[in-house]
Amino acid sequence: MEIRFRTLVSWKGQLVLGIFLLAIKESEQGPHEERLIDEIFHKEKRNYNNLARPVANESESLEVEFGISLQQIIGVDEKNEMLHTNVWLNYEWTDYKLKWNPEDYGNITSIRLPAKKIWTPDILMYNSADEDIDSKFSTNIVVYSTGVLSWVPIGLYISSCSIDIKWFPFDEQKCIMKFGSWTYDGANVNLTLKWQEVDISTYQESGEWALIGRPAERNIFKYECCIEEYIDITFTLHIRRKTLYYGFNLIIPCFMISSLAILVFVLPPDAGEKIGLGVTILLALSVFMMIVAEMIPATSGSVPILAVYFACIMVMCTLSVCLTVLVLNFHHRNPDMYIMPSWVKTLICEWGAWVVRLHRPGRDISRRSLKRKSAMRDLEKQLQPSKSLIMNIKDDDDYYPYTPSSFGDMPSMQQDDNFITKTELKMILRELRSITNKIKEDNESGEEINDWKFAAMVIDRMCLWVFLTFTLASTLAVFFSIPHIFNPNEK
């Protein structure tokens, strides 16, 4: 019983649905629209010609409202200086041949007609960089009973854009999209603005570029080829690059590598890796420079600030390698090959050490002591240097003069004893002089070696502070010189 009831209900539902579909099929809406379209293109009735400009009087100018709706900034090709966008074009004009009374056609107020069937303005992008100059997709046109036509074709446009790389990657670009009629001058087609700026009601935010401005401007220009005035509408897209990607992938690694260049002067000279570290850092920066060079166009108009920053760091690393060679040269010098000049000892080992606050064990390196040493050094130049006891002894065999008269009144044995004593004393004095000179030479040699090593330490410390200051100053100077970096919402 239940199965029969369900079958009956299903049969009744199908019957009602069939009657409803038959009623729709008998509707008068379809024939009215078909009759209207047939009358529009019937030669004997309206005789519509899609080649003729739709104006009642040929001396009149057809007013066409034009605007664009930006959907997406696909990308900016800095290398080839091109802008890729997804744009909807908005046309609106009046065709007096396409008017009708809705009451005569079943209250139809609008129809859709193919763009190839009716007259359309030949508006193209003047600064197109695409092989297919007209990149829009030919969609249907909405025709209203008042004769107003609304056409919204979609297109993927590639426009030429002059790229200013001075502040890359903190740069802003102003790319224009210039539209106008290719054959109709202002007397035939009066192109006007539909909106005062680019419509972004359906805009999809770009991950690389921020849209900060989108003005539109109507221009009237007379070209050299023609006497007529042509009208164009120029849309300007003011975009700013988002720097998060470049900050994490270029700027922060470069800053960290430049910090390693400073550590070259902290590494002890005996480690033997100072030169290797400096050269490795220089090669790493060269790789980053090549990456930046591949991103930007090959132009000599300006140098990107990031390349300037990399160049400054590379100069610093190059100088650090050169100064490291000097430090190692000083560190491994000895008195057998080099004699330390007095200016090195005064300027580097004394005043240089005082400037960088580098203390030496057993030496008082202060401003007062340095002035005292300088005064004593000047005094020694004026006075004769005093000799030690050993040095005052003459180096000759006649220090103790031996004459026969000196020992003439003495017995021969006593004379022999005095002669032996004199000879022994002379030999002892010679040995003492030799030992003293050797000890003094060793002390002076060791002290001079230590002075060379200390001079290398002072140069290392001075380079550390100089290069640290240079790195911080150049980094801050680069970032503070960039416009709008601290106020990204400023236009």
C-alpha cells in the first residue's frame, strides 16, 4: 500500500512539473526578444550598419564615457620595464538606432548583443607592450531600451612603464595606462571620464606592490601627423614595493655578512685565518651584487640604493683585507729584517694605543705619561747620552798602561804577578762586555718584536672601531635617506 502511494505521489509531481515547463515554453518573452533583435538587424526595417558612427547628425560628436576597473596587478617586469595588469574596461555611449519602447516588446528593457554586430569605439592602449595590441576579450554588450550601451570587456594588459630604480627595493613607481581612439578625433568621438580615478571595488591586493594612488586624467593632444585634436584618458597607477621579501632575503643577510667583516679584526693574527675570512666575505657580497644586478634593468640613469650599500660594504671588506695584510706584516716583523721607525713607536704604540684604550702590561699608557715621555725624549736629544760603567771602559789593550818604569823598582816576580793580574782583568772585562752586549741586544730585540706585535694589535683595534662605525653609519644613512620608509601610509 505504501509503495503504491509513493508511486502515485511521484507521478503527480512529474505531471505538475511537465505542465509548468509547457507553460514556460508558451511564454511570450522569448518571441518578443527574438522579434526585437530581428528588427534591429533587419535591413528593411531599421537597416542597422555597424560600420557607421551612431549619430543622428554627422557633424555631432559621439560622447563615450570610459573608465577602467583594476582587478589585479599581476607583476612588474623591472628588467624589461613593463607592467602586467588584469583590467576591466568600462564603455558607455548612446546609440540612437538601438532605442525601443519596452511596452511594444513584452516590457523588455535590455538585451545582450555581440560586440561584432554593432558599432564600438576603437579605443586602444597607446603604450601597449604586448604583441597583441588589443588584449581585451570580446564580450557581449548590454543594450538598454533608452539606447544606452554598456560594454565591460576584460583584458590582460601589458603596458610599458619607465622604472626608476634609485630607491630599489624601497622604490615607488608611477605607471601609466593611456587609452584613446586610434582613428576618431575629438570632433567625432568625445572621450570623457566615467570615474575620476581607477575603480578598485573588486581589486585583489598584490603581494609585492601596494597601490597608493590611481588618478585618471583626460588629455587633448595634437599630433604632428594630423591637424585634428585627439583625446586620450591616462590612468596613473602609483605603486610602492613591499620590502619584507627583500629585507629577509637581501638586506639582513648583507648586514650580517658585513658584521663578519668586522670580526676579522678581532681574530688573533696567530690564528692564520684572517685573510681567508676576509676573502670569503668579499666573495659572498659579490654573489649578492649579482643577484641585485639580475633584478634591475640595465640602465645608467641611476644606481639603486641597495647596490650602493653593497658597494660600500664591499669597499669596506676590501680595505679590511688590505689592512689585515698590514697587521700580519707588522705582527711577524723582527729586528733582523726591519728597524721600527720612531714615528711608529710614537704614533701607533703610544698615542694610538691611548686613543683606542688598549693597555699594555707594565707600561703606563696615559696622556700624562705620554707627554712626560715626549718631553724626556726631547731633552735626551739636547744632552749627551750617559754611558754605563761597562761602556765607559775603553776597549783597548792599554787600559792598564804597562811600562818598564812602572815596575822597575819591583822584583821580577812581583812584576810577573802584576802582569798576570792585568791580563786576567782585561779578559774578564772583555767577557763581561760581551755578555752585557748580548743580553742588551736580546732584550732590545725582544722588546722591539713585542713593539711590532703591539703595533699590530693597535692597528687591529683601530680598524675594528673605524669599520664598526662605518658599517653602522652607512646602514643608518641608507635607511634614513629612503623616502616613506618610516611612514608607509604617506602618499
